[in-house]
Amino acid sequence: MASKDSDIESAVFPKQELNGYGINFNDSTESLYDFCRASLQSVLNMDTDTGSHCQCKCHPRKSTEGLEGNDYDDDDDVDNDNYDSADDRSRSKSNVIGIMQELQKISAKLKEENHVLAEKKKDLLRREQLLSVSQKNFQTIVELEIKRKMEGIEKSFKQELEKSLIHLKEKIKENKRLRENFETLKSANEVLRSEVESLTNERTKCDKQINSLQARLTNLQRLHEQNQKQIVPSLAIDVKQETTSSKTAKSSTEKPHKRSLKASKVLQCIGDLLPSLLTWLVDMQLAAPLRNSVAHLPHQLNAQESSIIRKPRSVSERCLKVIPALVEFLREYPSFSGSVSLPCLQFVYWAIKNLEDSHNQSKSGLSSTLRRLGEELYHSRASTTARITEEDILIEQKDALPPLPNTNKEGLFFKSSDCHVRLLCALIVLKTVSQVDFLANVLDDLKNELKSDRGKELFLFYQGTPVVLQYLKPIHKTLVNNAIDVFLPLSMESPHLNQFLTSCSNETWFRTVAVVLRAVNMDDKIFEKLSIILQKLSKIRHNKKLFDVYSITALIQELSRSTSTCSSNQQDYSFLELNLRSILFNLNCVGSSNVSTT
């Protein structure tokens, strides 16, 4: 029975053997396999049942031994059952063979399907390998591209970050500089406010004193008037008559002689001036076309014609000839109205400037004459008067002398109401006089004249910057402050500021300023005033070369360093330090100056 079971089991094709043939089980084959196995198992069970019945029939003894006490009445029924079991067994074998054939067909079909599936699997594996390789290649390409783009983005980000940091540092420096400037201005404003308060207090005190003195003066005047009323009127009248009679007698004897002498001198001056000026006019204007037309034909002229068409003298020679007579005319002629004095002063000024520019040696011969002219112009600042009375006019009419108009000496030159005349007088005095007190007073007057735009325009027209610049030197120590005070009004905001800065943008100016900055024991106020002008000049781009050539930048840095060390103890250098920093900032030297200040 055991051998039969093994045969049937081998016929069922267990999974291990089918797997050995390369058959893979899926869901459909698995269900078919289970159905076949169940049907074979049922057939096997039926076979085992029939076999047990047959064994009982073939061995009656054994069966009877096991069933003691039973009857043998059922023998016929047993024989019938054995016959039926034999038929069933033959049918089961035929069924098993049919099932086995079906299973073999199914196995062959499964093998074919398995072979097809294996080929598909190989194809899928090959495709999967290709896809994995292409995926890896694509991934590497993508990674490289991403890496390259990330490097570019990172590089651009670093560059933008560096630019932003540099810009931020510049903004921080600018804000720091503005904050320091604001603090400096704030401290200076507080100092000025305290000074204004003290000055207002002093002014109130002075006003009170003036009011008290005015009241006292009025009281004294009333007392004096009362005392005068008590004097005998007759005595006063007699004294007055005696004094007037003596004065009239004395003047009647002296004045005709003086007036006649002065008139003769005036006529002599006019006689000296007129021929020279007319000759100059003929040579330079009237005869110039004729001289130019025949200049290329000198061989066709005889001696007389060539002597007539002579070569004109130089301007310097004519100036040397005209100046002495003109100076004498200015001294003697009393009618100094604007129509007479202004052209004379203009001629004298431009003649002196022409002689200086031409470096003429003959100018030394006119030094005494020009000095007298400067002194005469300066002394017109005095309040002396010279009025002409009616008697003088009558005497002049009798003597047939040219009438001298009634003018006041206070209206001459420096006392003139015309700003043009006053400014020309100041410039001529600065060129001709050497007395320090004269020069200081004239510089003060010139400073007052430059407060108006008209004065600034005239000063720049007559090129007054070099005239004042000669006194901006350490050898004129007492006049340096006055000279800078003249330049300060010109450095203020006005329509003529650019013209003034242009007149200062030259080597002479910067050389003089460098000498002043190197000078020892100079007043700090001078440096403050000078820094205002230098701050305006530092804004002009082409002046940076002049700052460097004369080492003014280094001098300003040294001065800024010294003022920063002193400003910790005193607050008087705040304005100067602010201007020096502004100059260095305009000259692009802020970094070095910051280092020096720290």
C-alpha cells in the first residue's frame, strides 16, 4: 500500500520537481495544482478502502480471530462488496492515467510559458540594467551641472556680498564722518550761543551805561546853557566882532597869493600832461593805419618822411613820462569829481601794473613819486577841510584864473562817495606805500568795501588778489591777519566766488600759503580763516596737483593731527578741525587723516 502511495505521489509532480524543470508557480498554476492533488488524493483514499475489504476476504481466519463471538451470517454480502471494489479500482486507475496525461499537458504548457517568461525576464533585466546605467549617467550629468551652477551662483553671491560690504563700509564711514561733523557743529553752536548770551548781557549793561551817560550829558548841557545866559551879552558880541575882523583881514592878504600859485601849478601840470597824452593817442590810434600801410615800403621813403613816420615808443616809456605829471596834477587840482579823479586813478594803477609786469628798471626812479602819491591818497582819509569862500571866488575872477570849484577835501579819494574811487585808491596805496600803519588801515578799509557785490566785482576786475597776496607772508607778520580778512568776504557765497577761486588757483598763491602754513608761532585764527579759503579751493579738481606739489596736503594732515590732540583739552579748535577734515576729504585723503587722528 505504501508503494502505491509513493507512485501516486510521484505522478502528481510535486512542486520541488516541477521547479526543477524550470516551472514557476503563479496564482493560476497554483490553484490548478491544488485541484489535481485533491482529486488524486480522493482516488487514493477510495483505493485504500477497497484494498482493506479484499484483505478481509482473502484471510478469513485472521478476521475471525479478531472477531470472536460473531456470527458468519454475512458472507454473501462481503463477496458482493469485493466485486464492486475491484470495479472501482479499475476505474480509478483509468482516471489517474487521464489526470496524469492532463497534468503532463499542463506541465508542457507551463514549461513553454515559463520559457517565454524567462526570456521576458532576461529582456526586462537587460532593459533594467540599461535604464540603471542611463539613470546613473543622467544623475552624474545632472549632479555636475548642478554643481557647476551652484559654483557660479556661489561665486556671484560672494562678489555681490563683497561689493555690498564695501558699500556698507563706505556708508558707515560717511555716516561716521557726518556724525562727527554734526557733533563738532553742535559743540561750536553751543559755544557761539554762550558767547552770544554773554555779549547780549554786556550789551544790556552798555545800554544802561549809555542811557545814564546820556541823561548826565543832557543835564550838563542844560547847566552850560544856563551859565552862558548869565554872561554879559555885550562882551560876547565885542569878542566875536574882533575875531571875525582879524580873520577876514588875514585871509584877504594871504589867500589871493596861495590861490594864484595853486592855479599856476595846475595849468603847468595840464600843460605837461596834454602833449604826452595827445602824442600817445596819435601814435597808437590815429597814425597807426598809416604806419601799418607803409611799413612794408621803407625803401620808398626819404629821410624826412621816415622821421615823421617814426617807430612808436613802448608803453612803459610813455607811462614813465606821464606818471610824474599826472601825480603832480592829482596833488594840486582840487576839483576831484568822479569824472576827473576816476580816469586819473585808473591810468595810474594800470601804468604801475604795466611797469611791474614788464620788469622795467626805470620804475625805481619813480619810487619817490609813487610814494608821495600813495601818501597823498592815504591822507585824504583825514577829516581836514578846505572850503573856498566867496572872497576867493571874487579874487580868482579879478586875476582871470580858472575857477576852482567849491569842494570839500572830505569827498576826495578815500572819502569819495564812489566805491570805484575808494577801491582804486586802496589798491594804489598798497602798491606804493610801505608804512605798516598805513597798510593796516587801508586793508581794513578794503575789507569793508568788499562786503558788497560791487566791491567784489571791481576788486576782481583790477586783479587785486596778487596785490593783497604780497602781504600774506610771514615777513609781514602784523599784516597777515588783515590780508586774510580781505580775502574772507570774497570766499563767501556770491556770484563772484568762482572768479575769485580762479584768481587763487595758481602757483604764486599756493606757494605763499605753503610758506604761511610752515611758519612758526602763527595765530590759530589765521589758520582757521585760511582753512575756509583752502576748503573752497580743494573742491576744484585741477587744484589737487598744486596741493601736492607744494606739500600743502601733508601740512594740513600734520595740522589736523596736532589740532585733534589739542582739541581733547580745548574746544577752540573744533571749527579748524572740521575745515581740515573737509579739505582732506575733498582731496581723497580721508583714510590717512583718519589714521592720523586715531
